[in-house]
Amino acid sequence: MDDNTTYIARIDPNDPDPQAMALAGQMIRDGGLVAFPTETVYGLGANALDADAVAQIFAAKERPATDPLIVHIWERAELEQVAVAIPEIAYELADAFWPGPLTLILQKHPDVPPCVTAGKETVAVRLPAHPIAQILISEAGTPIAAPSANRFSLPSPTSALHVLQDLAGRVDVILNGGDTNIGVESTIVDLTTPVPILRRPGGISLEQLRQYLPSLAFKAQYLADDALATAPGTLLKHYSPAASVQVFSGPPARTLQQMRATAEKAHTSGKTVGILARDDETAAFAGLDVQVVLLGNTGEQMASQLFAGMRSLDSAEVDVILVRAPERVGIGLALYDRLLRSAEGQIIEVQGDE
Ligand code: TXA
Ligand code: MG
């Protein structure tokens, strides 16, 4: 589309309006950009087989052309349209986890334009579980390339409002299907390497994947310069709010004490402080002049609230955000990864016993 109007369509995920979905699919076929909810975060979609449409994604997000996109499909049969030499394990993982928050890296089909994969011979593919995403891809009649619908390096959007904040005037339509459920991005597994590698922890846990893929390797990799990264997107500064994030790790009670002391000190030196806290941690910050945003108590609740929490503290214009690192199990591994990146690789280790 040529003008700078962004249309927002409210779509009920439980009863998507067929006419609106058909129009959105047409928009994709016509080379436009449509933002849509998935079960993880909102995506910024374009026809994956149309290089000009895909180029608009990079422009809208201000994303470097070196960072490849995920191709979204709505039925298993579409996999063979975008990937070749698909190993048996890919189908086994698809049986277990699709539709859902798992992205597989496979050998690229020649029909996928190089700009989608940033010139790589591999392609990332996923079949999302969200009904609006599935219907959009099906109505478009083509696989949809979509990164998260945020400006590059900002926290991923978990609501249509977040998309609008970042991309107003840069996307033709936003399908507003309400808040996303999981809240962190899909898990990325590379099946093109001699040993399969977990490239990004996400909505499907490492433990779940190892039941099917015992050899799955994972080494947290955080590089300051994307040019050095073997996997693009492992660069450090990512998922960052404008405020500086300080992540604390250690025995809970001591860690909360240190966070409280840090908050007091920052406040005394004239800084505005925000805290991302579990529901049961509020007492630790009682009486302080700080903005506390609650994330819930379970890993799943925290994942669904993390990016929204960062954005709401940014809206409150805090200078610094304090947060306690979760255990690196289950979805906690993805949470830890996103927090580490938002803190540019720094974790404050708190020593001592409980
Ligand atoms: O949950 C999700 O995965 C969301 C929703 C919209 O599906 N999408 C998402 O896309 O998080 P994005 O672009 O923000 O992150 C995709 C990651 C990037 O870090 C990119 O570098 C990596 O996938 N990636 C894509 N293709 C790749 C490839 N061929 N090899 C290695 N990494 C790849
Ligand atoms: Mg992203």
C-alpha cells in the first residue's frame, strides 16, 4: 500500500469475521503488510514468496537485512513449498509440537527469495497455533514471512497497541485479536547442523524437546556484535526497553534485599526506579518510592507479562528497571535469555546462603 494509513481490525479469535479475514489475506497477496497475533507475540507479515513485499518488512522495522525471517505456514503440506531435504526428525517434532511455538531451521527451497533468509541456504519455518494466524495464512494462499511486529531491538509486542506504538503508519492493517497467550517468542531448533542446536529458547522448553531429540545442544551465546554471530539474532542488544535493565540472580531473600538497597540508592541519586516483580515479592519493596509491575508467580504467567511489563515501565519513563532472574528450567530458560539480552549481557550475581 502506498499511503501511510494503518487500519486496525478487531477480530474475535474464537469467531473470526470471514470477510475481514478474506480482505486481510488479499492484502498479503497484493504485497501489503499485515500485523497479526500468534500464540507467542504479534508478527509483521508479508507474502514470503514476494521479495518486494518482504523488503517492506525490513524497512518498516528498521531491521538489518542480515537478520533472516521466520516463514509461517498453516498446514503441514506447505512445508514442502519452503524447505527441501526435510529430515524425518522434522516430521516427528511437527507431530509433537505443531501447531505451536516451535520454529525449525531446514534447507531452503529455491522458491524462497534470498532476502527472507538473509542470503542463507537455510530457512526457519513454523506453524503457529493461533486461529487468526492460521486463517490469515490460509486466506493469503501463500506462506507468510513474519518477524515480531516491534521496532528492531525493542521488546516484542504482545498486544495490538504495542504494534501500533512501534509501527503506526508503517503497516497496512493490524488484526487486533487481543493479548497473546505465551508472551515470549517461539523456540528455534536448527536441524541443518551435524548435531541439532537450540538457537533460541522459547515457548517450547528444552526439556520437552529433549524427549524427542536427546542430543539437542544448547549453549547460551551472547555476542555484542551481530557480525560475529553464527546465528543472526544472537546479538546482545535485543528485547530492550529504553530504561536500563538490571537483572539480579541468587538466593531469593538475599537477592531481594540487594535489589531493595539498589532501588533506594538509585532513588537517592535522583533516578526513577521500576521493578518487575513476582506477585509474592511485593513486600520486599514496601514503602519505597518505586513503580512496581507485577508479573504473576509461575514461569508461564511471567512470560506472558514480561514484555508488556517492560513497555509499561518505559511508558512511565523510569530510568532503571530491576528484576530477579528466574530459574533456568522450563519456560524460565527463555525468560532468563530475554532478561540477559535486555541487560546487555550483565547479570548481577548475589552471593550467600538463604
Ligand atoms: O514466536 C515467534 O517466533 C515470532 C512470531 C511472530 O512467530 N517471530 C519472531 O521472529 O520472533 P523474529 O524475526 O523476531 O525472530 C526470528 C529469529 C531471528 O533471531 C532470526 O535471526 C532467526 O529467527 N532466524 C530466522 N531464520 C534463520 C536461519 N535461517 N538461521 C538461523 N536463524 C534464523
Ligand atoms: Mg524479534
